[in-house]
Amino acid sequence: MLSYKLYKFFLMNLVGRIIVIVLFMTVSAESFAENGYELWMRYRNIEEKNLASTYINSIKNIQIDRSFPSLKAAADELTLALEGLLGEVPVSDTTLVDGTLIIGTETSSPMIRNLKLSSKIAGTGDEGYIIQNILINGKSCIVIASNTEIGALYGTFHFIRLLQTRQDISELNILEVPKLKFRVLNHWDNLNGTVERGYAGYSLWDWQRLPMYVDRRMIDYARANASVGINGTVLNNVNANSKSLTREYLIKAAALADAFRPYGIKVYLTAKFSAPIEIGGLKTADPLDPAVRKWWKNKVNDIYRYIPDFGGFLVKANSEGQPGPQDYHRTHADGANMMAEALEPHGGIVMWRAFVYENSRNVDRALNGYNEFIKLNGKFNKNVFVQPKNGAIDFQPREPFHPLFGKMTDTPLMMEFQITQEYLGYSTNLVYLAPLFKETLDSDTYTKGKGTTVAKVLEDYQRSNGMSGIAAVPNIGSDINWTGHLFGQANWFAYGLLAWNPQRTAEEIADDWIKMTFNHDKDFINAIREMMILSRETAVKIRGALGLNHIMNFATHYGPGPWYKDNHWDARDYHKADTYGLGVDRTATGSNVVAQYAPELSKLFSDPKTCPQKYLLYFNHVAWGYIMPSGRTLWDELVHQYFKGTDEVTQMRRIWDTMEGKVDAQCFNHVKQLLKAQEDEAIWWRDGSVLYFQTFSKLPIPADLPKPEHELNYYKRIPFPYDWNGIYK
Amino acid sequence: MLSYKLYKFFLMNLVGRIIVIVLFMTVSAESFAENGYELWMRYRNIEEKNLASTYINSIKNIQIDRSFPSLKAAADELTLALEGLLGEVPVSDTTLVDGTLIIGTETSSPMIRNLKLSSKIAGTGDEGYIIQNILINGKSCIVIASNTEIGALYGTFHFIRLLQTRQDISELNILEVPKLKFRVLNHWDNLNGTVERGYAGYSLWDWQRLPMYVDRRMIDYARANASVGINGTVLNNVNANSKSLTREYLIKAAALADAFRPYGIKVYLTAKFSAPIEIGGLKTADPLDPAVRKWWKNKVNDIYRYIPDFGGFLVKANSEGQPGPQDYHRTHADGANMMAEALEPHGGIVMWRAFVYENSRNVDRALNGYNEFIKLNGKFNKNVFVQPKNGAIDFQPREPFHPLFGKMTDTPLMMEFQITQEYLGYSTNLVYLAPLFKETLDSDTYTKGKGTTVAKVLEDYQRSNGMSGIAAVPNIGSDINWTGHLFGQANWFAYGLLAWNPQRTAEEIADDWIKMTFNHDKDFINAIREMMILSRETAVKIRGALGLNHIMNFATHYGPGPWYKDNHWDARDYHKADTYGLGVDRTATGSNVVAQYAPELSKLFSDPKTCPQKYLLYFNHVAWGYIMPSGRTLWDELVHQYFKGTDEVTQMRRIWDTMEGKVDAQCFNHVKQLLKAQEDEAIWWRDGSVLYFQTFSKLPIPADLPKPEHELNYYKRIPFPYDWNGIYK
């Protein structure tokens, strides 16, 4: 803001007058409140003048062939980014000057063809790229080159990220190739616009006005995904609706595919197994029935008429009430292969979910997925992925990796993560998920000796089976800021970068995201990174300390519910609290889940003394008086974890409160309010859980900790007043 | 965009360098794509330098007491507006200089108290204001003064509008008082986030995170409403859910009320008549049952504990399946008065809908509302409004005014309009609704002699009954641009301004909106205004030419359906096409709706020769060969209307296409796509309807017009592929 007096002072001379205008413009730009719509593609003026001028001098002329759709997308993005970051757009002509940026493939760019980079570019595969400084005829140039146009687009986004994060661009020698081929988002969007487990508004897909109207937001969605390398999107919910396969919806999906194509994003659909009955008029969906097989072949051929590069199907079968091949006494492989055969001629794939469990209190649910699918190892068509979740239970705040990883040697597995915070406090809670993703990806399965990490298992399928992949259920919705919680954007961002390269660290991804989203103040970055990295451990302390899990409110998955019990479900099956102790015995004396892991791990997990503390109660039923590494008893340690967790949330609030003025006011208030709500939920979890478990341990709350404010019943009765039944069928 | 060469040229000297920076800032500001979020509160730099400097000199110091919430809102708005429009914010101190802007009430501002404006301010009532230039101690000042803080906020918005529309502010002498007291939006939002007949995304109310989190959007919603004088919002659907009256939801509604309060917006709720049973545990909802009456009293008392200035209830009773007093053989007055008595001590009101009809094919639906309510004239408590729609059928593209207007002499009527385009092509179609609103408001009822317009009837209740009001079902949702179609914003804007003053013209409102939303280019304004004004007549030609109505697709209300027929509903009841002719005989020889109007109108409507052509087929069954004022037969005229309508849409497309470059690219493409979709729907209506009516007229399509491309069945079978059943129960 410029006061009137200052204004008058400047008005006294010409240069002053111009400076006044400059300042006015700055004020004007700042008055745009930050609503989060831009995501990490926030291209604000680089204030470091020297750096900005170095960048300007390094990017004076852009040479790119806009006649290729993906290269046009790259050129458009550069225009937007450079306008924002540097305040100008370089020329784009054929002269070669110092500061020429050349982008493209050997096909699109004669210049690149002449550079003799073929052998290097060859190593970038279908989606990779190189970025390097090259002297051409004595002129300092930067080249972004690839085999494919989409590679060049990815390279362009990488290059823009270098500018956004203020990197030196004078000695670039980058070669990037994605470690996984299929990097997919599984939207759980219903055709009526609601999103199952969606906490950021409603579906992005405007089924009503498609295909007539394609909103600009579809392009921005594609840009965001391409900027982090995501190359596929499953448009609809795995709890599927056959209508999505009717012509009416296919022409709509095709309009989306057209919009996404330049950004390298393929469209996938969920396929309801009973579709041949529901929309095909058949009497059966038996996968060995010739009429059914023919129906799927015809349907798939139809889909490819509308969407020539259709990606394939994601299927949830014989799981939580969804129909599937077992309805006809066929195997999951029979079902998947039927679809796979229809898709194969077109290059499509099947992603067949391994999330199945017997709805029976007599069987440990952690066993089911492995047992069902391990016997089908190698029985699937070559274009089928089996898709387990990261853990065997269900997207919990912490679980050991799914035992199928490393064991499914002959059928490729595609990891499924969850970005939407179904079990992590919705979009109300700030929980940075990269540490969770990393924990699973870095887990050692020992299946081919030490160092056989889950990431390596996933990557190795590329060599052995010709395909590799990863998927995640996004946290994206119609909210202006896309993810409900501004910090939820970091999880979308992190997932994309980790899908491209699981070796990236959670810390460096956080750094990039903070710089791209907020600012470049070192203290700010350090504080926020620390808060983000801490946040996942904080969430675990509150929701699943020491290996506990699945003890949330049954109906909503928000707030605590270790006490929940009905005819079908009893939370005690997940925590087994009794007067002796706490935790689920999944060793040989119990459900023997440990046997599904490599012997090294099985041994480790089976003994409370060697079992990592974070998985202790997942694998072992432990006495309340058991002495933990901290020297405290299990009971005392558990209660301390709850209190530490809530204290950490309070600490997050304090950190954020010091950021007032360092971020836009709207953004500041948004996060401030939500952290308060996060604290409230944490206390509800803490006090409810501690009081509940106390009814078993009969032990006092450690003397150094305060007592809960209310009786147990108070916490049990807290309503989550949302019309869940209206949304979730 | 600034080319590199130009940049180099500027770089040659210091002043040049500064200018370059200036230009960069401009580029940077322009690069913000226009997504429509700002609505008409779009405060872009005034480019006319002389005018801007005049404004700057007239607003050098702002004196306002920010300790009053509504005055703080006014100050915040001025800050935002002046930063945007003028690039600076004036000082705010107590010195009196030329260019002092004084805002407030005699209570908040000693300066205003000293100005001896009391008698003038007294005339502004509870919500009005004066804006005038005054010399104070020889200094040129502008004063915005009122009796209430909200009046000052309204005055501030008016003042900002003067700047946005580039008015002279040197000789202001404005006194504004709203003509109607209650100016309300009736949201049809469900608790699960869907919006009945909503075509702009989903509900704005984040029931999940309220009251913990109040999104910035709530403030922007309130700003938009206050800027056009809307002072009430009914949060939920008239097809009501009792849960909205439970404590869980009341604390959420209270958080919204808190956010809206500084902007003068009261919160109302819909009351489901059966709530005492559903959430009260009673066995009956009989309005004469003492326990029921007590329940409502207690419930209302409860509501006022959470929301001390709660507005009251909107009720849809015994209409389209909703419960009501007639379930207990009581009258609508019995039901309304029960609630009114509970609300009265707190100053709350009841808005009781008159939209009732017998679901019987034997009775002309146009008769029902009048017959049901006219007999209750004067039987309602003094704080009850009866709320009829503008016409007797249902928010059609055109209907004659509802016959209750002018006849309901002893109970105040509150008009209900529909802004959401349920029958006007959703948010896909550009239809400017001010002409529709004006047509009803300006209609002469003749009930107290010539000149007794509907607007006058509404206004006169203020004197006779101490309250007057108007309501509309908004087109607002979670879409970033709020209304789905950018031009839908004009309808929200127009409704507000007409609610404040029904005398405003559709043209001047369009002018203001165009200037505030787009730019100040005269040719642009003229072309767009012309297109907007035309658009409603165009929509009528396509959907209800010559007085036809309610012949849309039965399930979706999008696209044509004059052929629809099932056990409960037959579109022929609304158009009565037969071999003789077309139109519904509502004269004395038919259902005699005409008798519900004043004798002057009854006579006029009953004779095809005197009946306004626009209402011809609403009141008369007319022979296909009847000669119309144009000289054409009814059949030829009807077909011509359909073709003229579609031609006009094509014309709208042409006009818009010439605007490329004159508006932001994102905005341009948005409207361009939608106009194409609008044309497609128009052709579907035209060809389907013409071919259908031809099966009765057996007459050829006039030789000068082209023939439809397909057979009738083709048009009948066009699906509207949206999952309606999933959304609308």
C-alpha cells in the first residue's frame, strides 16, 4: 500500500512519477488474493534481480514447433511461466543468439537433429528427456530434447521448475527417465458428481455439459498432472456404474480424452463386471460365456472408436459387494483375462484390484488379499496388472507393506496409494504424505535378498513383464484450490514426482513444493518443511500409534471409534484390547500373517523385541506392562504417544501462526482455521482413545500428563454431523 | 507481450528501463486468466488517465469508523476497489482535505453528525443512504451517510459502482431507499451438497467442515449480495430435510450467519412440516396440536440462541409430496400461523409458498394456487408472507403474472422468481432474465385501476401490512465463476438491483453489468447489451412461442418434450394440439383461468384478437388457420417463430465471435463453446417441435424455410445423458 504522502513526493519529478506507476502495478498484482487455484504452477515475478536477469539472458529466443500438440502445450506453458516469472516472453524466431532455448524431438526440430545427440536421446525412452547447455555455433543454448513430444513437454515442466526453485541453469546436464511406466490417478468420482471419500468438493467432470462444453479447468488439471509426470486418469469410481460404458458417457469421456491428450494423459474407465447384464441385455456376466466375451470385445472396440488411445479398465471385483467372476465360480484371472483379451489388440491394459476380503469376523482381513491372489501368480494375461494397496488393511495412516510385493513374481503388480485423506482427517488435516509413500516404497521385502525394496519390485516388472506402474486415489475435487486443504496440493505433487522416481526424498519434494507454492524465504522453507515432515508421524501418533490401525469412527472414518461394534464389524478385531494387553497377534500363534512375508521379516515381526516399534501392535498382542525401548510400559508409552501427537498439532499451529504476513492473508487464514480444527480432532482422538483403552488396562494415566476433560461417553457421542447417507450409498 | 527487440531498445536508457518494468507489470497483470470468480466486483485499473486522476483527487482521505463491522466491510471493500481501480489506497486520517470521503452514520461519525443532514438521512430508512458532494470548511468532500451501518455499506457499494462505470462524481446528490424490505435468495441446496435444479456445480455450504472452517468464499458470496442489496438467504431446499433444524446443523448455519452478518444478510431455513415427528419424536405434526405448537416454539427459541438475528422459515407444504397442514385437514393458514407465532417474539417471518397444485389431469394446474390461497386472504398472522411464483404454472420462459397479485389484499405476497435456468437451458444457455423479471413486475393487474402494476402491489404491502418482499431461486453454485455460465452472473446482479428498485430498466442494468464485468468499449457494450436483451425473447421463441409453455423434456426440463405422456402427466394438457388447432382454452369456455384476473384483463385475454400475442396460446385454443397480426396463419407463424429463434442464436454466436481479443481468451472460449451448445439445443427444440406439431396441423413447413434434417423420432430419442436419478430423489 502506498500512502498519499509518498505518492505526492514521487509526483515531483518524472522518474518519480514512473516509479509511482511501477509501485502501483505491484500493489495491484498483490491485491489478487491467493485462492490456491494455480497449484504449484504459480509463476510469480522473481524478485532476485540478478537471478532474474541471468534467466532473461539465458532465455532470449525459444525455438519450438508449435504444430505438434504437446509442443504447443509446452510453448504455452513456457509463455505463461516466463510472463509470470520474468515479466516477459522471449521472441520465437529462427535466429541463433546467446540464450536460445531449443525444445523438441529430432523429428520436430532440425536443430536438434543436427546436434548429434541421438545416442543420448535414445536413452530417454518414450517419456524421458535431456536438458543441457550446449554451445551451438558459439552461441550458448539450452536444449530440451526427447524421443517423443510428450518427453519434451515433461522436460519443459522440469525446466520451469528449475526457474521456480531458483536453480542455476548455466551447467545443466539432466537426463530423466521415469522409473515406472504407468503413473495413474484413480478418481472415485460418481456419475452424479459426488466423489466417494472426496473432501475437496465434487467431481471435476461436468457430465452435464460434456461433450459440448469443456471447461478450462480440464486443461489446468492436465497441466498439473503433466507437470509432475502423471500419465493416466481413471475417470470414475471403482464402485462402478455401468452407465459410464454407454455411448452417452463414452462421447463425454472422449471429450475429456481429447483435452488431456496433448498433456500425455490417457483416459481409463472402471468396468463394472455386471455391465453385460445391466447395459448389454445379457442374462449373465460369466467370463467364460462366449456371449459375454463377445460383448466385452464389442464394447472395447466401441470405446476405441471414440477414444483411439483409451488406456484400459480398472476393476474392483468381488470386493465390498461389487460383482465379479466369483459370482460364477470363476477366478479373478478368468475375469481379468476376458477383459484383457478384448483390450489387447488396441494396446489397452487391465488394472485388477487385489483389495478383497472376506466379510467375516473369523478371518483376519490382513490375510485375504495375499491368499486370494498369490495362487493366481502368473495366471493373468500379459496386459493385466494386479493392484494391491500399499498395505493389506486399507490405506491406514501406517501399515507394513502389502505382502504380495516381492511374492507376485510372474504377474506385475501396480501399487495403489491413497492421496485423499479418508483415514487421515479428510481435507481438514494437514498431513504430508510423501513420508508415507516413501516408507512403503523403501520397505525391504527381502524377497530377492536384502535391498529388494518395494520400489525395486515395482520397477523390475518393466524388465520382466514389459510393464510397471503405480496408481493413487487423488484428493482432487471442484474446490477452487483443488484439494480442500492447501497443503493437500503437496500430496498430489509428491505422488507424481515419486511415481516418476521413487528415489526422490520427501524432504526435497517438500522444498520444491514450498518454493513453488509460497516463497523463497529460507526460514520459512525450513519451518514449513519441518512441519510437513513431522505431520505424518503426528497423524500416526493420534490415529495408530505403535502399529494400531483401523480404529476410526466406523461410519465416517473421521474421529476415533475403537469402541465400535455391530453385527458385522467390531473394532476390537483390529486392536484386540483386553485385560492382558493390546495388539493383534499376527504371528504363528495368531493369524500368521507374518508367514506371508520373507523369512527375514517374518522372524523380525514375530518377536516384540525385534519388531519395529511402529509395527509392534500390528503383529503382536503385547502386555500392558511390557517395557518399551523408551523404558516406559506399553500403557504409558501409548498414552504418551497420544499426548505427544496432540502436542505436535499444537506445535504446528504455533509454527503457522508465526507465518502471518509471510504468506497471503487468505491462505494464512485458511490454514490457520484448519489447524485449529485438526487440534480439536486430535484431542477427541486422544481423550476418547485413552479413556477407552483404560477400561482394559485399568491403569492410571501417567502422572506427568493431564487428565481428559470429559468421561468416555462424551467422546463416544460426539456426532459427525454430515449427511453421509445421502452421499454414500 | 513485449518482444525482445522492443525490450532491447528500452534497455538503452534509464527511463526506458523503468518503462520496461512498467510494461512488464502490465503484462504480468494481464496474464491472470479471467475465470469469473470476481463477478461484477472486478476492480481493474481505470485506463482513462484523466478520469483516474480526477477520481484520485476526489478520494484522498477516507474517514470511516472501522470498529463497526459493516463499516469495516465497507472500508475493506473500498481498499480492494481503489487498489484495483486507481492503483492506490488513500490515507485514512482525521485531517480534512479536498477529496475527503466521509462514510458512516450520525452515530459512527462526528463529522456527519455536524453536517446537519439529519432530516435527509432520516428519509433513508433502515437500509437507504445518501451520497453527495459537500463543501466542508471550504474543502470538497463526498459524504455517504445513512441511519444504519448497513446503509453506509450499501452506499459504499453504490459509490464503487459509480467508479466502475466511470460516472462523474463531482455533483452527486443521491438518495436511495429500497422499494422492498425483504430481498431474499432461496437456495435449493441439499444437505448432501447437491443442488436441486442447480447447474453451476454444487452447494456453496461446506457442511462437512462448518463450523470449524469458514471458507473465504462465504465472505465473497456475502459481498456480492450486499453489492446489489440482497439481504436474506434461505440456506436449504424447499424440498426440505428436517436435519437442517437439528443442533448439529444449526451450529453450522450459525457460523454462516456470523460470516454474513456484517454484510446485512440474514439467514433463513426451510422448515419441513413433519419435523416434529422426524426429529422431535412426536406422533403428529398437526398444527393445532398443543405439543406440536410447543415443539415449534422451543425449536425456534433454540434457533435464536444460535442465530440471534435469524430471519425465519420458508415452507413448501402440501406441494409435490411435501407434508403440510392439509395432511391433518388444516389449512395453509393454520400451518403458517403456528410457525409465525413461534417466530413473532423474535422478529422472524414465515414465507409460505403458494406453489400448490392438484396432481390431477382433470384440473388445469394454472387454477390451483389462486383458488387455494385466495380464500385464505387475511387469515394469516401478520408476520407471514404468502409466496407465489411469478406465474401460475412454474417458472416458464414466459407466463402471464400470477393472478394472486392484486387480489390478495389482506395478506402480503412475496414474489418468487427463478434465476437458475431450470426451464431455460440450464447454465448452458445465455438468457438474460431482467426482461422476464421486468415483464412480470411491470404487468398491470388493474386491480386498483390502471397502473396497479405487480411491482406496485408488492411495494404497497409495506404500507398496508408493514412488510414487503421478493425472493428468487439463485443460479449460484460451487463453480469457480459461481453461475456456470458467465452471463448467468448478470441474472444474479439484475435480480438484486430489481429487488432494490423494480423501476430500473433491463437495459441500464445490462450496461452496468457489462462495464463492470468486461470493458468500457462503446461498440462492445452496445453489441453485448443488444444480445442480452434479445436473448430472452429468443429463448421464448424456441421454448414457448406465442404463449406455449411447459412442453420441455419431462425428466430433465432440458430440450423439447411436447410429446411426453405417462400415467400422471401428458404434455398435451399444456399445449392441447389437435387437428383443429393449438393452445389451452383458459377462457370461460375452458378452465376459466381468465376469471381470476381483473375484468379488464379477463376480457382482453379471452379474445384471440385482443389477447397479447405473447399470451395467445396460454389463454386460447386457436385454429391452425387463424390469421395472426403478421398476416401468417397460426401454423406458419409458429414455425417461423421456431426458425427465427434458432436464427437469433446463430446471430448471437456471430456477435460473440467478433469479440475475440476484446475479452480475455478464457472467457471468450467459455462463452463461445456454450453458444454453440445453445444453438444445438435450439435446433433440437425447433425441429422436434415443428415435426411434432405438424402431426396435428398436417400442414407443410412454409416454403421459405428449410426442412428438419431428421424424422420426428430422431429428435424424440435424443438422450440427455446425465444421471438424474442419482441426484434427484
